[in-house]
Amino acid sequence: MTPTPESEPEGPLTIAQLAALAGVSTATVSKVVNGRSDVAAATREQIEGLIRSRGYRRQRRPAKSAALIDVVFHELRGLYPVEILNGVDEVAREHRLGVVVSEMGGRHTPGQGWLEDVLARRPLGVLSVFSGLAAEQSERLYSRDIPLVLVDPTGDPDHDAPAVGAGNWNGGLAAARHLVGLGHRRIAVVTGPDHMESSRARLDGFRAGLDLAGVPLDPALERHGDFMIEGGLEHARAMLGLDDPPTAVFACNDGSAIGVYHAAAEAGLRIPQDLSVVGFDDLPKAKWTIPPLTTIHQPLKEMAAAAARMVVALAAGEPLPQPRVQLATELVVRQSTAPPRAER
């Protein structure tokens, strides 16, 4: 019998109650809950609407009973994802969990096929790294009781999504203060993409550091890049070719800094005697560049581990003491920075 308003259950609904309210079979509801695609769009929307408005009650699984944490990256290039996976793996081993890795081919929002696969797997939770989910995707995970945590989010996180990031603004400030403290006044910056919160925050912190020191930032020395070696090379090459080139460059990630190194070599400049360079990330390769790179340490492994622990806690029904966590960045001084040449 279809429940009347007087007999409608209160609180989150079971599969049977959802089926009764939607006028469909429990098998159909089960398909929707488990991410199957063989359900009519109108029926799926009706069931998902009930889940969003009323909630869905299933047997709570202990944290260790679900075998997987899903980790989705915008792309798997360089050492950044390696550091993230090291942090996730540390927590996964503690809880005897497996890790599934997905890559979006450079896009920052996964496609529908990815979501269907995740819903079918029913992992303990999802970590979205340097990427974001569409609102509808987040809602579908939430309606299936699959926690979502963002790591190093590219934009302002959805207000319901827990997130772990780094002190990007403070890192940019530290880079500026370091170079100004060495005596540099003609300082350039190569940023990442403008739509990324981390890139904007690093640039804002850098600008603040220059402003506090009374050092102007020449618009010709502010270049908006893409966090890639090639972008760092292209922008540094252009700035080093100016009539009044910079004596120092802050590259907003280590990849861009490597590009700056290559541009300096092309121009016959020595680092740090002729050009100082500061990076951001402190990936393992930073200490092996010639000379070793002065950079801002971003605790990627610790960020990923903190996010994975959030997933485990949420899956166990535990409240998070802090849904938004920001870990500190730190200047690591190596051998790529020095005072500017006296003749300049």
C-alpha cells in the first residue's frame, strides 16, 4: 500500500520506503542507489529527489568493512600525485583499505562515466585532488552516503564539502620577503592558472610582501602561466629578454621554476649569481636541481593523509572537528637565491 501523508515515515528512508513513495520496485531503487545506469531518467530524478529531501538510511558500515578509497586527479603528471598518493596510502594501510586512482586527462571536473563507476564500486569515500565535482555529482555521492573530501581544491569549496589545503597566501608572502631581504627590487613572478584558488592566493601573498616592503611590481614582470615547465620557460624567456630584466623570479610551483632554470641557461645566466629563483611545492626533485632550488614547502603528503582520515571518520559516522583544514607552508632555503649582483 502506498503510504498516506499520515503514515509516511519520518527521517531517512529505507529502500523499501523509497520504493513505496516513488511507486516503483525496490529493485529499481537499488539500481539508482548503487549507481546503475539502466533506469529511466525521470524515474532516477524522482528517486534522487526523495533521497535529497528525505535522506537514505542503510546499514552503517564500519570504516574497515569498505575496501576502497577513490582518489581522482585532474591529471597524473610529475611528482605531485606521487606525494599525494604516499599520504593516502599511509592511511589506507592503517585501515586495511585499497586505493583506486582515476585521472581526468587535464580536466578539473570528472565526467559522468567516472561517477557511475564510483557509485557502482561503493567506496568508503572519495578524495578529489586539485579538482572539483559538479554540484549534481556531489549530491549523488552524498545521497549514497559516500563521503567526499577535497584536497588542494582549485576553487572555493562547496560549503558542504570538507577540504584540506595549504597556506598558499603565506607561502607567497614568504617568497617575497626572502627575495626582498636579499636586496632584490626587480622581482618577477610566474603564476599558475587564474581560475585556481591556490594560484591566486600565492600571487596575492607575493604582492602583499612586496607592498609591505615598498617594492613595486612592474606589470611586465607579472606573468600568468599554467604550472608547467614549458610555461615557466616561455614566460621567463620573455622577461629575461627585456631591456630591464628581473634579478629574481618567484615561480608559483616547482615545475615553472624548472622552466625558469632553462630560460636562464639559454640566456647565459648563472643561478644564483645572475638570477635568483624561488619555487613552490618542494617536490623531491627540488633538492636535485643544479643548483638546489629554494622553494616553499607545501606538505602534500600530510594534506592527503589528513583528507584520507577525514574520509574514514565520516564513513564511521564521526563528526569532523574541523571541516576545513589548512596546513602551514614553509620557506626552504637552498642554493638558488643570493643577493643581486652589485653592478645591477
